[in-house]
Amino acid sequence: MFRIYLEEASIVTVIDCSETKNEYLGEVLFGVIKEDESFRYRPFEQVTTSKIVEVLEVDDKLEINTINGTCYIIDKELSFFAITAEELVIMKAGQYLPSRIIQLRTKHYL
């Protein structure tokens, strides 16, 4: 299995907050490509993954597997964010950092 190595990684919890819902949809991984054994991505490209299905601790790293069958390797030092499903669409379309999405949300609702 090919591995994709990320830096500046974040696990992002996605919640459906439409109308009367407040439903947990899952988690995705966001990060910057360091190395890609599959050659899908270029170094320094920002990516948002499909839904995380498994997180394993391997030595001093985390191995994160997604629903699409991709394996990502990240450092244990990472950030955690929670965003809405609508914000995930914006994040993926513009390749915004999760922290930037939180900033946009704060400015939008002020």
C-alpha cells in the first residue's frame, strides 16, 4: 500500500448543523503533502481527505486510513478542529486551512 506523508496535519470533525440537526458526520484529515508514494499529489500541496476510518499509532507517527483506502502518515503533534458540513465544502473548494475556516465563521457571524 502506498503511503502519503503529511505535515501541518489537522483532524477535522464535521458536523451537520442544518436546521434542527446537530449530527456528527465523521472526521477528515487536512495537511500539506511532504511525500507521496502514489504520486497523486505534489509536495507542498494542501489536501483534505475522505472520511477517516482508522487511526493507528506506529512508532512515533500516526497512520490514518480513510474510507477510500488511502493511508496517510502524520506526526503525533497535530491540531483538532470542528466545522460544519457547509464549511467543509468551502474548505475543500478553496483549500483553506481549518483555522482559516474558523476565522471566516467568526467574522461572518459578528
